[in-house]
Amino acid sequence: MQVLEKGSFTVQRFLDLNPLITPVLIVGDLNLHHPWWNPLAQSSPLSKRLTGYLHAAQATLLIDHATIESQGGTFHRPNSRKTSVIDLAFSIGFRSLHWQDWSYLPGTGSDHEAVSLRAFLPAYQAARPLLPQFCTKRADWEKFRKRLEEVTVSLKTTINAAATRGDFECVAGSL
């Protein structure tokens, strides 16, 4: 197991992990600017290192530029004149699972947009209707927490079995 340098950026720690286990979905507030995801941005040394790594890994950028153009960036700062796109999603190595419908969820009160993605298996796409989006402000979070705890037990068993076989797409397909 590698020891990660304390105080380094999460992205730096991620890039120092070798080898990358695929398939993998990389999602988060990466706090990096680069023309690949924001044509108006200037890249930094760390964003150049990340994009080099992602290109070498044949990563797919999952953001929707049309959503960003019509609704603004993923991070909002008062009085900012620039569009900031720092909340990102990339997929690497999925053979049968596809990702689409990158979009913003209803406002959460954060200065970051809450982003959603949809995973699907092409053979099942037509058979599964798109579920309506939910209002997070009216959610029963205690009920959600309890249900999530119940589901987590069986999901851990499935994940452990698939990890033993090295079949992570099986896990994704069962979700």
C-alpha cells in the first residue's frame, strides 16, 4: 500500500496511485481549470498533469457543455465574471455500462451545482423509463438513511463477490 503525502491535493494523491483499477468513475470537485472542460479557462500544471493521465487512460469526459452554456458553470462565486467548471466526471474502462444525462439537480443552497448522471446498459435502455427527478428539499432524509443502510448490506456482499472475480461491471449492472 502506498503512503500518500499529507497536505497534497486530492488530485495529486490520485495521480500517484498506480496502477488504476478499472473500470472507474472519477467524480468530484476537482478544483482545476482546463480548456478540455471549460474552453475559456487557462490550464494549470496540475490540470495538465491530470489531463495527460486521463487521455492516456482513454477517459471520457462526462459533462454536458450545452448545460453549462445554458445554465452556467458548476461553481458560483458572487461577482464572478467567469464561468467556473470545477465539478467534473470522467469514466474509464467501462465495456458495457454507459453514462449519460449529465445535468444539474434542483438547487441545494450550495455554491456548487449538484450534478447527476445516469448509467445504463444499452440493451436495457429502452426497457427502463427515465425516472422523474425528485425535490431534495422535501426528502425524508431519515427514511432515506434507513433504507440506504438496508440496501448497503446486500450491496457489500455483491461488491465483494464481484471484486473477487474482478467483475466490477457486474456490480454496476445490478444497481
